[in-house]
Amino acid sequence: MGLLIILSVAAVLIHQFLKTQDEIKHLENFGTIISSAINKHGPDFLEDATYDWVRITIINPDGSILYDSEVDAKHLDNHLNREEVERALLAGQSSTRRFSDTLQKQTFYHAIKLNSGQVLRLSFTSDSLYLYTQKFTIFLIVMMVLLTIGCYYVATLLSRSIIEPINKVNINDIRSLSEPENNTYVELQPFLWRIGMQQHKIDEQFQELRLRSNEFQTITKSMSDGLVLLNAKGNIVSINKIARKIFGVTKENCINQSYKAIDNSDFIQEMMDLASTEPKQTKTVEKDGREFEIRFGKINDNGTCLGYVLIIFDVTEKNRAEQIRQEFTANVSHELKTPLQSIIGYSEMMANGFVQSDDIKHFASRIHKQSSRLKTLIEDIIFLSHLDEGQIAIMEELSVKTICHEVFENLQEKAQERQVKLRIQGDDICFVAVNRYIYELIYNLVDNAIRYNKEQGKVTISLHSTNNKYLITVSDNGIGIAPQEQSRIFERFYRVDKSHSRQTGGTGLGLSIVKRVVLYHHGKIRISSKLNEGTVFTITFYKDKLHELYDENKIKQDAFLQKSRNETDPRIDIHHPLESDPITTDDSASKLETSATTKAEGTDKENISNAKELQAVTDS
């Protein structure tokens, strides 16, 4: 379009220039003819002649006007000072031009000195370039519109015919690009082939990046700890689900936002400020009643900081477990030391003869009582240790009501001393479990219910089953447990009433054993208690989980027995015994049973008391 305008303007200028030059030359030729006629015939013949395109003026040597073809000579001023007249008087002839700003026109003059000394001046007026262009404006506009439309139409057709074959090329199909017959232009084949190869590389890199991104997302989602990635400016680039849960934010509200979007405290900024000297830092913060350990790291690449990473660990349970462990160690030391000091003190007094013969029986009774307490305490600790280690235990079909009767029988004397009534209500429930563990569970709950009951109180065991649950409820109408104490009663050696517990002979491990037994069987325990009204413990066992536990224990028992057999005689193949082996099948089974029993005696306390059950499993 610009080129078209330039060409149009150039055409107008050239046309105007050539037209002007032609008129000037015509004026000079006409002046030569007129001057010759005037020199020969005088100026009188001009009176009868008419020339519309040219103005003829005869000027006397003094500048006065003798004749003018357009204006009366009397009305014209002296022309002696006109440039063309002065030069003609001196040089014989002269040509010049003048421009009129008012009329926007220019006048061309040609003066010739006559033989009489007079000056013949010829002139004509022509439009200026501006007026000349105005006359051609409409023509130029129409011409440019037509040319533009035509050029656009032709260019569209040509571009379509050229680009259409290129648009049909499938850049993603590398094989088609490598075949010349599938390319529209041979000249484009190397270019298209290179594009195809680059596209192939880009696809491979994109696929690799997508796999890495998926791996990163999978790893961060499966993390049990919080992960936050910050860029060098401190804006959040990535945050996993655990971290969002810890800080109580959503992904949409924090991605590409400042770290203050997750926590407006100053600890992150402090770690970032120290990152230049300490690229790895650890800080513990407390949030919503829980303790978190934040590990901060600076990400560098050739000395350039790319960002920061924060890994958040919930150390609440860890610190609590450490505290419980320390308390347990201190309590065990104290609980073991107390009866031992009594035993040592009484025995020293008896050994040194400080005890009269009448008091020996009394001192011996106290030593026996403290020894029994020490023995009970050690047995409970060992039992809890077995539960924590998850050792193999024999699971069998048991009757809960039968176990309850056994517990009542063993605790009947204690109940009578405190005048507490024991009773069972509900139908019997039978399920597969570890007999001794269930016995310990019920024994400890009933023992506590008697120990912390009122005189003439009562203890009730309720049995109930549903489609998928077994419910055992132990309730009493004793002194109850305060609400603030209920969350800690399952801790080892924790006593609500320490003085009362020691007077009644409690070790402080009964409810810890109860909880571990319930957890071993994948059950749940719930407590409901009010001060001076009583306490209710509800134990729930799930049928499907008990079956799963039975299958797991069966696999462990089989593996244990197989290992015992192999250690007894490595020549024996459990599944494929050698025919040439001198040991008969019966002898092999007998030796294997003996080895398994011996191994179990050294490993698991339950296998000692359940030798018959273990032998039955071996035979099966």
C-alpha cells in the first residue's frame, strides 16, 4: 500500500514537471516568433490578435507599459524593476518564475529585448503542485482502492495456493517427513525434517518431564511429612497435602504466593536470612497444640540460590513417647526399688539378730508380701514386653463366659473382702483369640473394678455380639475416674490414686496390659466414667480383623516351625523328604515336634504353657 502511494505521488510529480517544461519551451518558441514579427511589422498587429493561453506585454526602456494583452496599460505600474525585465535589458532575453501564496499558483515569464530597445514579455500561469495534486485526488483514491482490492484478491489466491500444501504437512509424523514424495516442496524437505526431529526430541523431553513430575507428585503425596518448596524470592512453588493440612491452607490459596500465605510468623524469614551462612537449619515450632520439627535447606546451583525446601515433621508423638519412656524407666526403677529395699531391710534386721523370735514370723510375712509384689511386677513387665514385641501366640476358639467364670473364681476372695458382688449378663460369645491374653484383659479390668469399688459395690460383665462385632463391657459403681485423668490411665505405672493403689497391691500396669491386648487383637477400648458413680470399660473386637490376625499368626507359626525343622536336621525337606533318608516319617515328625517345642520354649512364653496346642499345629 505504501509503495502504491509513493508511485502515485511520483507519477503526479513527473507529469507536472514534464508538463511545465513543455509549456516553458513552447513559451520561448512563441516569444521568438512574436519578437521577430514585432521587429518587422511593429506592435500594431497585436491589437487584432487573441492569445488565451499567454499574456503579452511590451515594456518601454523606461519601465512604462506600452501594451498588455489582458489589462489596460494605463492601470499598470512601472515594470523596470522586475527581474526578467532588468536581465532582458542587459542580456537580451531572460526567463523567471514567481509564486503567488494567495492564488496558490505560479507564473512563468520570458522577456526578449526588441530592436527598438523595448522589452517583449510573455507569461502564463500554471497551478501549483498542491492544486495540481488536488485535481488528481479523486482519481488517485479510486485507482488505489481498485488496485488494493485487486492486489488483495490476487495475493490471497497466490498465498492459499502456496500455503495450502504446507498446511497439509504433518510435522508430528516423522516418517512422512523423511519420504520425499510426501513433501509438497523439495526445497522444504531438509527444513521439515529438522522440524520433525526437533519435535521428536521435544516430545521425548516432555514425556520425561511428565514422568518426573508424576513421580514427584506421587512421592510428595505419599509422604507422611510436610514438604514446602520456595523459590529464591520466597514464593511457594509446591506444597504437599500434609503440609497444607498442618498449616490449614488450600493449594489454590498458597501456590505462587509468599510464604506468609501459610504462616505469617517470622521463623521462615529468619531461616532465609541465615541461609547464606547456614544453608541447613533445624527449628522446632508449636502449632495448634502440636510440636513440629522444621528442617530448612537452601538449594544452590553453582553458587546461585534457586530456592529453599522445608520438611515438616510432626514430633508430637515422638516427644511424648520419649517422655513416656523416661517416665517408664524412672517408674520401673522406683517400683522395683521399693519392695527390694523392704526385703533387704527386713532380712538384714533378721540376719543381724535385731528381731525377736516372736517377730520373725511377722517379718517373714512382710518379706513374702514384698517378694510376691516384686514377682507380680516383673511378670507384668515381661508380659507387656511380649505384647510389644508381637511374638507368636497360639490363637484358638474360646468362650468368653468361661474365662469370666475363671476370673471370678480367682478374684472371689478379694471381692468378698470388699463385699463386692460379681455377675455376668448376656449370652456367651465365642471367637478365635489368644486365650491367655483375653484372660489377662478381663482379669485386670475386674481386678481394678474390685480394687477401686465401694464396699457392697458390684461389678458386671456384659457380653453381646452383632453381625461383625463382639462387645465385652466391664462396669462398676465405684469411685470413678476424673475426666482429666481418663486420657492417661492406660499409661504404664500411671495411677489415679497412688496411695490407694499401693495399699491394695496394684502395680500400675493393669490397664496398660488391657490396652496392649486390645491393640494386639485389632480391637478398640472405650471408657465412660463419672466421679463417685462408677466406670464402664467397653471392648470391641471385630470378626473380620480377628480372622485376619489368625491367618497372620498361622503363617508366622508355619514359618517358625519350618525354620525349627531345618535347624534340627538340614537334610529333611519338609515338602519332599528324601526316600534314601534313614529317618522314617514318624521319627522325623517326632524329632521335628521336639525341635519346635524346644525352640518355642526359648523364644515365646506362650509356647511353654501351650505345648499341646503347638504339637497339634505341628501335626496338622
